[in-house]
Amino acid sequence: MNTQETQRLVNKAEKLCEQRGARLTPARREVFEILAEQEGAIGAYDLLDKLKAAVPNAKPPTIYRALDFLQEQGFVHKITSSNSYVLCSHFDHQHPVQMLICERCGSVQEIQSDGVYDALKKQAEGQGFLVASQTIEAHGLCKDCR
């Protein structure tokens, strides 16, 4: 992602934080920028290594607090299967998440399939279960790796 696009996303995130009464601290902002510049998902310790370029005294709790905040705000998705993180492509609203994860190159594509969510929600409600959030991870090969 280019610098102009990264800055646009940061400005959008800052505006949303301001509206929500949340604070995008310098460390949180830096982690957000690193994630915005990533092609795929990245692990917390790799993020920490990159963060240390801007915040030399950054420690693991710094990165985990920033990631927790960014997840709470809906800016970041956690890829549970690889314990990594990726910037949300539409963080201005809450939505069900489906991730297409390439097992060869590591690219992550976020898609929204309302039909998948609607079917899950309907089946869950039939079991008396209320879905609070939903993330589905599909592993395979992207079009470039096939």
C-alpha cells in the first residue's frame, strides 16, 4: 500500500476514534500504520520488530495492548489459525468476517458473504444461541499461487 493510502486510512481511523471517544496513541497509530502497509497477515512479534524502528523501547505488552485496542475498535482482525493480524478492509462499520488465506504466499483477502452469515445466524438461533461476532477462515491457494 502506498503512503498516501496509508495516511488516508490513518486519518479515517483517527476520526472514528475521536467520534467514539477513544484515543489513537502514537504507539497504536504506529501499529496501525505497519498493518496498513502489510500485504498479508503479520504476527505480534514481527509487528514488535517493526515497531521498534519507531519506538525503540517497545516491549511485547506494548504491541499486545495496541492490538487489543485496534481489535476493539474493529480496525484489525485476528487470524486465529496463524495467530496473526490483518487490517480490516472496512473498519468503519461492524460486519461478519470471512478470510481467504493463501497457504503458499500468506496473502489474506477479506470478503463479506451475507449469505454465509445469515445461514449461520439462523442455525444458531435455532439452537437458542445468539451470535455476537463471526469470523470464518478459509485456507487454500490464491489466484496467483494456483
